[in-house]
Amino acid sequence: PSRSSQTSMNKIKSKPGLLLHYKQQPKGLRDYFSHLPRLVEGFPLDVALAYVFAQVELAQNMALYCGVAKVHRADSDLAYRAIQRQHLKRADFRDKYEMIYGKPIPETITSLLITAEAVRDRVMHGKGSTDDQKRNAIAHVLAYAAALNAFTASAGGPRPFGNLRGFKGAAQSLDKSTTRWILKGMGFGV
């Protein structure tokens, strides 16, 4: 079976259906993707697709940063700079996530994003996709975001697709020297 048949999502058949799917998401997720309704209503779906993927990359970087800073108590400034300098390919994110949080992202979650990435790649490389494919790719991104939020929270991290204020709590950070060794051990340039 194809990857898209492995997911249990209902097919989104229209822009109003996509907006309804968006409205059914948790408030924090709606806030994170706050520009999506205006983009869906006022622009070609290519624009909304590019937007949700930009937000995915931001959230994935923040998931890594928050994990290093919270779970491993690394110095926040050093951790942030190391994550920002790192060039991550798709598989690199999953590998770093597993290293930081101690468990892999389940295939049921990653398959949602992989399905959407195939459409995104066709659009971004000028190969084209139908509006139906774009709508459903956007819906898959929202489902991925909700699932990754829940999974990351269960692994002791914050919800990366949301407001990260206070994510670390009052835990004392390690000193910069120890943080450098931790980051180096995880494969981040310091």
C-alpha cells in the first residue's frame, strides 16, 4: 500500500473542508498556524503549502533546541546557536530527535509528514500537483503537528508547534563548558 493509504485521515475535498479541519485542531496549534485561514482563502494553495512547511521546519528546530535545553539542561544560548547553525536534512531531524529525547518518532507520525512532503516537493520543484493533493498535504501537516506535539510532550519536552514560553521551567542549566561537550557528543557544531 502507498504511504497515503497508511494514514487514517479523512480526505479533505474543498477549501471549506480544509478550514473546518483547521478549526478542529487544538487552540495552540491554530495559534501556531494562525495565518493559514487567510492564506487558504486569499491565495493559491501553493502559498499555504509553503507556509505550513516553513512552520514545520521552525517547530522541528525548536523541538531539538527545547529538548537539548530542557531534557539535557544545556546552556540555552549555546544550544540555540548550535541548533541554528546545524543544517538538517529530513532524516537528520528524526535521528537528532531520537538522540535528544531517547525514543524515535513513531512511523504513524512520520508517515503523515512524508505524505505531505511528496506533494510539497512536486510543487517546489515545478512539477505541479492538484489542489486536492495540496489541500490534503496541508491537512497531513496539521495532523503531523498535533501528533508530534503530543508525542514530544509524552517524552518530557514542550509542544514544539505552539507557544514555548516557560518551556524549561526553573531547572538550572549546565555550565557552558559542559554544554559544549554535550552538544559535540550529539553531533552539533559548537
